[in-house]
Amino acid sequence: MLLIAIAFLRFYDQTDFEFLGYITQPRQWSNGFTVAALLATLANFGVEWNRRNRETNRLAQEAQRRIEEEQRRIREEQRRIREEQRRMAQERADESRRAEERERQIARTRIETRCRIAEIQFQLDPSDGNRRALREALALLAEYGDLFS
């Protein structure tokens, strides 16, 4: 609008358009409108500059938020993996302890059975062979006695 007013005031006079005769000093009005147009252009430039900076900041913050969210998700996933590995290691250790305990129980039962068999055989027949078998069972019991504690 200002450019049209500037053009009318600068390039035309009352011979071209009658209503221009009502304006005194059209050149000063044209200069004033030119300054106003420049100021409006500068203001628009400032507004657009500010809008662009805000948009750039918004995009940068959004990208930063996505990066932080991705890092948080990765940390959470790593924590979950570590927890799962710890749980699996604990399960393996528990299973190993149970297997070890079963092996000790089996060994304990074998030794006890051997001792009882030797004792019963000796009671039924106190021969030298059975006496020797009883001594071997007692020696085995003495050697592996910690299994029973």
C-alpha cells in the first residue's frame, strides 16, 4: 500500500489524477511514505528474524529432547540387560549350588549305605573278610566325615 502511495505521489500529479491536487507538498509525503516503508520492511525483517531464531531453537530443543530420550532408552535397555544377566548368573549359581548339594547328598548316601551294609554283614557273619570290609567302611567314614556335617 505504501509503495502505491509513494508511486502516486512521486510520479503523478494533479493533471493525471485530480485528487492529487488536494495534497500539498507531495514530494515530502512521498519521502515520509518511503521512510515508513523502510521502517515497515525493517520491522518485518526483525519479526521474521526472531521467528526464524525461535523456530531454529525449537528444532534444536526438539532434537536435544530426542537425543536425551534415546540416551535414556539406551541406558534403560542396558540396565535391563545387566539386570537380566545378573539374574541369570544368580540362577546359574543357585543351580550350581543345588547340583553340588545333590552330589554331596549322593556321596553321603553311598558312604552311609556302604557302612550299614558292612556293619550288617559283620553282625550276621563276624568273619575276617567282613571285619576287613567294616574297617574299610569306617576308614572311608573317617576320611569323608565332613560330608556329614
